[in-house]
Amino acid sequence: MTNANKQLAILGASGQGKVVADLAEQLGYKIRFYDDAYPSKTRIEHWSISGTLDDLLECDVNTFEVIVAIGNNAIRKEKSLILEQSQFTFAKLIHPSAVVSQYAKISVGSVVFAGAVINAFAEIGKGCIINTASIVEHDTKVGDFSHICPNTALAGAVKIGECCWVGIGSQVKQMITVGEHTLIGAGSVVVKSLPANVTAYGIPAVIIKSDN
């Protein structure tokens, strides 16, 4: 089902904003960009930028839905909470080529890109990025504002904490828990659970940095 004649305000006019806008237009949305670099930055590709976050907050909350298209998890969370407190309605964007189980749950503010698979009873938190061709297997839970990068595979019953980053091409073994604010480097294979606030990398992944 398309969203013909609906308007979407996208906060964040960068690479993430481009791919979100492309997907939203495929779903029938009319796009309006906002970015705090305005007015020094007035365009992103062929799209014009209408103002800053403050300008967006001055708009009627019934005018359009919103998405925060910022790759940095912490900033995406910060801006999303501001919009949430102002009673804006968040969109949920799912690419037509994504395969999403009827029993999966995807929260508002999240974006599921082309070729992604989300299987039965998986749960995606709010404000997440489920990127191109990633796999979220059955019973896996992805915490709010996390980013599952392209070609990543999360096996069954994995738990990913809030604001995590699972790098491109990574694999996470079944029933693994990854604590909040943890970063998994590109191409890693996670075979043991990881605590919060660490950076892990490698095959198998080992902790290379801790902020605890």
C-alpha cells in the first residue's frame, strides 16, 4: 500500500537522508528536508532543504509524518526524542523488496531497506536502521536506535541493546546478547555475548575498546 499525497519531513540531509528520501518517494510520500546546517546548506541533490530542526518544531504536527535520517545512533536518538516530545507522528518505512514476517514487530521511526529479511517474532525497536540485505532472524530483538548495517546477519534469538552498531557484513551467532551502545566492527563474527559500551572486532570478535 502506498502513501499517496502524504508528506514526510526528513531530518538529516546527508547520505542517510538520500536513501530514506528515495525509499519514501517509492512509497508515495512527498519529501521535505530539514537539517541544522541550513541556511548554509540549502539543497541535497535535487531536494531543497526547508529549514532547521527548530523550524520543523514550529510546524503543525498534523502536517506530515517525520523520520530522523541521521546515521549516528546517539544523535538520531536525541533528535527523535525532541520530536517525540513535541507530539510529531513518526513514519515507519519498509522497502517493497524487504521480506517481513507477519509475526514480526517493527516500531515507528525505523527504516527497513531493500532486500532485508525480518523473520517471525523478531522485534525491531524505534528509530532503528535495518540496512540493505541484512537478516534479522526469528525471535531476535533489536533495541531502539540501533543500526544493523548492510549484509549483516543476526541469527535466532539474538538480543541487540539500544544504540548499537553492527558493522557491514557482520554475523552474530544465535542466542547472543550484545549490550547497549556497543559497536561491532565490519566483517566480524560474534560467537560470545558482549557487554555494553564496548567496541569489538574480528573473527571471532574480541573487545578492543571499553568505555565502561
